[in-house]
Amino acid sequence: MRCKIWVGQQGSSAKQPNSPLPAKILAHLDASALQQTERILKSKALFVAGATLYTALLVMWWPRGIGQLCREVYQSCTPLPNVHVLAGVFKSAHATALAWLHLLLLDIAQAREVWLDGLRHAIPTGHSIILCFMFGPLGMLSHMTTRTVQRRSKRSFVAKASSA
């Protein structure tokens, strides 16, 4: 069974009875909520809030040993950090929370960029967004591949139509 996911596509078939499940779910949401979500994702407010939280936690936890852990990792770099030193950083709950927030913000940034590019170029993005949240760079690679395949298929279709 094939699963189709078309997230955030303008003019999608969300109201058709045979549309994919996520589209059916989106069709039942209030239009104002969708507009609000789009407004939030298109703005930089989410990143300002995340960066503010990240900075506040870093400043708050710096005296509790985060600074020392950062110095140890930096000093172990020859040219990459020593794996044992890096693993020791994650014994600290504070450092683990900062690393988690760091990766979460990166995943959101990647997924947001994929979504916005999908809207600009009418490209399906659901599969790439899921990959962005699960495996980061693989989502970006998936989106670039989807975009290339779609561009080539459009060119091929146009070439066949003009020759006919």
C-alpha cells in the first residue's frame, strides 16, 4: 500500500473524498488556524524564541559546568573532538538538554526551508519534512532529489507536448 503525503500544498485536493489521510485531517481544521500556522512558519519569531531560550539556558547553566565541558571538548580537538570527551559531555543533564534544543532548532529550520521551497515551487514536501525531523540532512537531500525529479519530469512532459 502506498502512502501519499502532500503537506502544505496550495490548491491541494484536501476536500476530495479519496485524498490522502493527512490532507483529510487538514481539511477539517479551521482555516484561520492554518493561516496562523503559515504565518508562524513564515516568520522568524519561532527562531528568535528558540535562540532566546537557548541563550538563557546557556547563561543560566554556564556556572554549573557547561563552560568547563565546552573547554574540555575544545581542548581535545585534534582536529576533531575526542569521542570519549564528547561522550562525557552528555553525562550532564544540562548539556544534554542544550544539545537536544540545538538539534531541535536545526531540524525545525531545515523542515521550514523545505516547506517554504515546496510552496514556492509547488513540490510535494511531506516525505522530506518527516525525514528532516527524523534524520536532518536526509530530509534536505530527499527534497533536493524530489525537486530535481519533478523538474525533469516537467521538462520531459513539455518536450513531448510541444513535439506532438
